[in-house]
Amino acid sequence: MDPNRLSENKTLCILRAAHSGNYSVIAAVGYNLEQILGLVKAAEREKSPLIIQLLPWAITHSDGVLVYAAAQAARQASVPIALHLSHCQDEDMVRRGCGLPFDSIMVDSSDHAEVRDFAKTKELVAYCHSHGKATTDEVSNTLKWEKLATTAQEKQQLGVAGVDVVVPVMPLGEIYGDSTNTGSEGIKLGMCKINVDKSLLAGYCSLVEQRINKIPLMQVVDEAIEKMAEALAERMIYVGSSGKAKQLETY
């Protein structure tokens, strides 16, 4: 990350602090308002920075309403929370995202690595930067650490294109699995952003399924928010971001 580029961008400030502090920050996907409120609740409880990730679906599904709700939740939180548009593979959606209150956008070409158009990536990155949005992209085929060396040229090309954060594909679920502990290896090696999605939602979905139509709906909502918060808080402790919000007091 260029320390002088978008110096006040919230996503980059959070990641720079994590990098210098040798910890990771959770970037968690939310699909509805209850999940987003649970994410914020966890961040405030743990006094941890957080990146809330929305998918392009959140824009088309709600005509941007969910984006504004998430942005408001992030703004009024007592800890630094950035809002990120993840896996944005459509050029028109990237441009639409620039008109919404995201702090950063993933200009995602990783699913098309064999035919990546780095000139187009550079064009979209410049467009995002002109609207104050930081950019990320994934280095493809990095599900195993030993394959990282094969993507060095790809990473360099993304850097030339101006991408602010290059992300290796590494799900947090592997941290909690019984197989190789690749996630903790990543933290030790300086990975400062770890994405979570399905593993975080499992408890939330199970609770809703078990409690719906058995207790008042408002109680289901409250319990689901708390379940989401508990799951995220556990991961914040694991990656070392708990208590680190004070490092970004300007937000």
C-alpha cells in the first residue's frame, strides 16, 4: 500500500494500522440489516476496527438502501468501521459503487485470471481513486501458501495498475478447521485483512431456523443480532484486533 495515496481513506487507514501493529482485521460480509448490526455490536464490544463487506447484490437487491444503512451504522459506531464493496466483477457496478458511500471497492478480475485485462483494471482503479475509493483485487490460485510464488508477476501487474491492496485467496474457515492452520500462518506473515462469510453466518442462520415462529419476531431479531456479534467477537480475539480501535482514534 502506498502510504501517501488516499491518506485519509478509512479502509486503508485501518489496514495500515493493522500492518504496522502486526495484527489482522476481519472483513465480514453482511446480507441484511440485522447481520450488519451484529457486526457493529461485536466491533464496539471488542473495541476493534472492522471492515463490513457488501456484495454487488446488496446494491441491486435494495437499490442501494442497504448500502446507506450500513454506512450510517459504520459512521455512528464508536470504533473505526469501513464499508467495502467486495467481488465487484462488473464494470458498470464498479462505477455505480463509486456513487455510493463505500470506502473501498474490489475491482475483481480474479475469476478470469487467464484473460485478465490489466489495462481495464488500471482504468477502473483510476476511476475509483478519483471518487475517493480505495481498491482491492485478488491474486488468483493462492489457496495454498506454497503457490504464492507463482503469482508474483500477477501481483506486480496489479500494483502497476494502481490497486491499493492485493488479496491472496485464503478463507478464515481454515483457521478453525482441523487441517492446515493456514490462516494463522497468514497473520504471522503479515496478512492484515481476513475475509469471513459462511463460517460467520452459520450460527446466525441456525438460530433463526430454530427460533422462528416459536417466539416473537422481535426477539428472534435481537437474538440473531447477538449471535452474529458473538461469532465475530470470537474471531476478532483470534486475529488480534480486539482493543486496537484506540490506534485509530481519529475515526
